Amino acid sequence: MSKSSLVTHSAPSIGSPNSEKLGIESKAQRSILKRKRSVSRSIIESPNRSLSSSPFRRTIDRDDLIGNGIKDNVKCSLILSMRKLVPQVPPTVKWNPRDPAQMKAVKQVLHVATVPPTVVCREAEQKRVVEFCKACVEQEKAGSIYICGCPGTGKTLSINKMREQLSFWSEEVGLQPVEALAINCTSLVNASEVFSKILEKLKFSKKKNDCLTPLQHLQSLFSQSSSISRTMLLIVIDEMDYLITKDRATLHDLFMLTTFPFSRFILIGIANAIDLTDRFLPGLKSRNCNPFVVTYCAYSRYQIVEILRQRLETLGYKVFQPLALEYCARKVAAASGDMRKVLDVCRTAVEVLETELRDCATKEQADSVTFDHMDAALSKAFKSPKLDILQSLPQHQQIILCSLAKLFNSSKKNATTIGELNKSYLEACKSSSVPTVGSLEFTDMCRVLSDQGLLKLGHSKEDRLKRVTSQIDISEISFALKGIRFFKKFLDD
């Protein structure tokens, strides 16, 4: 028998069942061989074989899961979500909380005054400010920016980093270096002293018998081309709301300096009030002097966790359990989004662990900050002296305070009358099927709340017309009573 006939008889014809079976098997074998090669290659390329570079992590995908017979959508989505959520943490040295040097390093990293190497979660805001300043420097013209946002949102920190970026940029492109002047208005004796600080930075020498004010000197300098340097000056005014005077002249004149023909400075004002320029300086817009506004929103829980990880990764060892950080981020983000509050709470949690280790030296204790330590720290941070009073009040008095909080939140007012408050109280009781009290007893309960320093009652001949204001923050009422199931739904409505 010839070789050709042997080949012809040994090879199945195309389209036969055997050929289809052989084709499927060969494809499966090739797929297995290919997967084995990828596994061996990944092991060779990654000797550490961490979770992020493991063969399983590299090869598993949705097609593999379905191909292996896992067709349950719940299981598939669960595995894929777990794969996304697994943090790629580099190997770290184990933290020893009993080591004074390590404990000191942790507290230092979590201190508000410690400046991180980079500012994260504020890239978009920084980019807007930097681009505005670059345009002013390139065109050699003055400009003004107003940075606003809640406390602890990274306004001052990011602007200080921006000053460094602007200085490096001006050197790279071959422009004259931008000089900077930072003024914190809380340190000023009076509002007009801000003009003296600017004049000193410009190295202006005042003549004897000169009766002009610092503001008039600046106006004169910025009106003449020969009397001012061409070097751009970046002036950062922090806590700008301290410059608001009765006639608002200081704040108005400061922004108006940027409109002079030969002014060479960029004014950056920082304050918490979002509508400061619109409310106190409405005339700036008509004079084409409205500042460029950049708003810093409160940090979300995801941003808080990211900032904490950035600070803690410089230590090289694990200090907090992930659940503890997540708990802290959720609590503070829901209350205010203040990053300074987050750092204070984390430092307190570390101190709680430190106290626990010192008091129980022989007993085996946790080697990192746990959920319980963080819970204790949050309780200390958010618990005001009046919180216990709010939680121990009789039910009807608590309903009155909840009615007041709901009334203020819905009407955006900060005052009401006993008559309006009684109406809101009756609606609350009706919706919860709680028996109400009479108007006289209601007024007496309001007086009791006033005696405890929770409400303030005005004077009027008729009780129902008496003015009612809250002596505590409305958020404290929500925080104290939201944990009680009876009030949770009522406050959420």
C-alpha cells in the first residue's frame, strides 16, 4: 500500500462527524496549550506572584466563566465585582503600634499641618486656576479669582501647590519668575492693612511728609507705566471674608486694583461663602471686574478614602483596617465632607488604640486600628454636650424639635412662631399616629426646651405669635435623633 493511500485512509474526509469531533478537540487542545503558555509566562514575568499579577487574575474573564459552565448571573457578577474591588497593595512592613517611633510617624502623617507631596482629588479645580493664571502671565495682564467652598475641602492646600507649579512653569517657558505674596486675613489688625502688605511686597519706599494712604499709593503705581515692575505678582488672600467692612469698601477697592491699566498682579481670594462677591460686591460685574469663580465641593467618601490612602502609603506599613477607613469616610462625608475632621478622627482612633495597648499590656490586643477604635473616635468627634440631652428628652419634646428641623429645612428659614411650630407638630403626630397634646401644654414644653438652652422664645402678648429660634444647629437634631427608628422616616421625608 502506498504512502498516499495510507494518508488518504488515515485522514477523515471533510464534513464527516469524525472530522468535526477532531476539529473541536484540536481547538480545545490549542486553547489549553495557549492558556498554559500564558500561565507560565505570567509566572516567569512576575516572580513575586502577587494577587494583581497572578495567573488566575490575568486569565479569568466573563467568557471564561460562561465557557466553564458558570451561567448563574449572580455568581458571575459577584466574582467579577470581587476582582475589581481587590486592592493592589504592595508588600508592606508589619506595623508595631508599641514602637514609639512608628506611632509618632503615624500621628505626624495624619496631622493637618503635614503637607502631602501631591494634592489628589482636586486636579480639575487646580487645572482651571493654573490655566487662568498662565493666560494672565503670558498676556501680562491682571486678573482675579475667587476660590470658594466648605471648610476642609483643600482650597488653601491646592492653591499653595498651584503657586509652585506656576513658578516652575514660568522658568521652563523662559518668562520672568512669578513672585508670590500670601496673606491670611485673620492675622491683620484691620482690613485696610492688606494694602500695606502689598505695598511692602512691591518694595515701595514711602517719602516723608507723604499723606497718601497705602491704597492711594497702589492706585498711583498702577496708573503709570514707568513706576511699576513688569514682574507678575501672585497675591493669595486667605480668609477673604475678614475684609468685609460695614461699607465693603476694602474688598471692593482690592478687586478694582486689577482694572488699572498697568497693574501686574493676579489676585486669588479664598473664603467659604459661595456668594460672597454677588452678595457683597454686586457692582463689580457692571465694571467688568467680576472675578473668575472656582467652587470646591465637599469631599465624597471615595475621595476621602483616596486621600487617606495617599497619606498612609508613605509609611510602608498597614495602620488601619480597610473597614475602619471606609466607616470614617462615610460618616464624615455624610456630615460635612471636611478633610480636616477626617484627619482628626483618624488621629483620635490611633490614640484610642494606643491607650488600649497601654492599659492592657499583658493581654493580646489588635495590631491595627479596627472598626471599634474608629467608632469610638467618631463618637468623641461628633458627640456634643447637648447630644445626650436631645436623646434623653421625652418623646413629645423630641417631636417638637424634629418638627422645627423639618420646618426650617423646607422653608429655608431660621425662625418661626409657636403657632406655626404647633401646626407642624400636629402634622407630625398625625402622620405617625401619635396622640397630640393641647396648645397650653405645647407652649409649656416649648418653655422647657428654652430653659434647657435648645430653643429661644421671643416676647409677645399672644403665645402663638412668640418667635421661636433654635439654639443648636439643625444638623445636631438630625444626628441625635436619626438613629431612633421612630424619627428616621420623619426626618428623611
